[in-house]
Amino acid sequence: MSPAIAQRQKKYIVSFIFWAFFAFLCGCAFGYLLLVPFSLKFLIGLAGKELTPVIALNKYIGFVLALIAGCGIAFELPVVVWLLARLGIVNSAFLRKKRRYAIAIIFIAAAVITPTTDPVNMTLMALPMLVLYELSIWIAR
């Protein structure tokens, strides 16, 4: 496959793969180090001091993996926008103009990605996505 790809295209492909992998790892680290502990503390705190939470291992692992994978995927936004900007599909003016819709879509995506139904965890997931959207506007310049 390599001979069929021009040197300039190889540079973009390698750069895209590197940054996509790096962004995914950053998202996973964010989810594991910040979002998972806060989410678990919040959810266990909902039970109150009178109740002892009983957490099944499969539910715990599913919750943690879903949160970490969701963060990893969410952190891909700047890389995808960079690729779309290089292909001429979007630019920073378009992203600024559609910011209102993006905020609504981000909160909907955060509600879907977050494995719980509470608004606190949804907002915790949406806030970094909003920051990443703003970063994407800057990247698309």
C-alpha cells in the first residue's frame, strides 16, 4: 500500500494516527484519573450513611470501562476536526457559527456516553467535550 500513497499523504496519515492515539490515551487517562473517582464517590454518596452500597464486580467493571472508553472517544474530537479541516470540509468560522448546535449535541452525547442517568456525571462528561470543541475551533484555523 505504501507505494500507492504520496509522501505528503503519508505525512498526514502518520500524523493523524499518532495524534488520534495520543488523544485517545489522554481521554482514557482523564476518565480513569478524574471522572471515575468522582463519579463513584458521587454515586456511592447517593446511598447515604445509613445504607451500605453493594457493588457487583461486573457492574463496576462495565461502568468503569464505559466511562473510560467514552472519554477516550470524546477526546478524539480535535483530531477529527483537524482531519476535516485539512480535507476542506469544515473551518473555524463554520464551527463558531454552529457552536449553539454543538453544545446541544455535546450534552446529548454526554448523556448517551455516561453510563448513569444523573445530570452530575453527564455534566462532568460534557465539560471536557465543550473545552475540546473550543480547542477544535482553534485547531481548524
